[in-house]
Amino acid sequence: MKKSRTLMESFAYAISGIIYSFRTQRNLKIHFFAAFLAMAMSWYFGLTSLELAAVVLAASLVIIAEMINTAIETTVDMITGKYHPLAKIAKNVAAGAVLVAAMSAVVIGCLIFFDRIKPLIRVLFGR
């Protein structure tokens, strides 16, 4: 890959990376769907600016972590070409980072949305 000459080329490379990740990574599709759902719920419940910022930041962090995980896994595969215990550690740590980000996003979502969806839960489950 040649060095970017213009700002537009840099953006094109970045967008290409997002598209590649979305097309090839099942978990990224799941994270994008969860982010879309969180944004829809944010709009529906009329979150404050601060709450919305927390939801956007949490969802973005998960997507960013997943894309970095993809970059690490791809690079490790390119370099090693076969099984190596250190390659396994690198991949597992990167995957663990995604898990931590996703768990944090779930906690943030629960803190922000639980009181708002509690009446719906009562209607659905009769409690």
C-alpha cells in the first residue's frame, strides 16, 4: 500500500477498512446492530445529552475494539502463518479487550435504560 497523498485518500483507506471489517467480521455486525438498537432506544426514551454521550461512547468503544482485534488477528496470521503460543496470546488478549469493552457497554446500557424499561418489563412479565 502506498503512502496517502491527500486527505481524501486517507479517508478512503479508512472507509475501506471499515467496510472490510463489516463484511468479514460476524461479531462486528452484531456490535453494529447493538449500537443501532441503543441509538434507537436513546431516541425513543429521549436521553439527556450526557446519557446519549455515554451510550455513543460505549457503543463506539466496542466497535473500535472489535476493529483493532481484527487488525491484530490479521497481522498475527500474516506474520506467523502457523500456530504459535505467542500468537495465541496476542489474539486472546485482543479478544479479551473486546469482551471488556462489550461488558462495560452492557453495564452502561443497564444503568441508563433500566429504569426506563422497568414498566415494560412489568407489563410483559406481570410483575
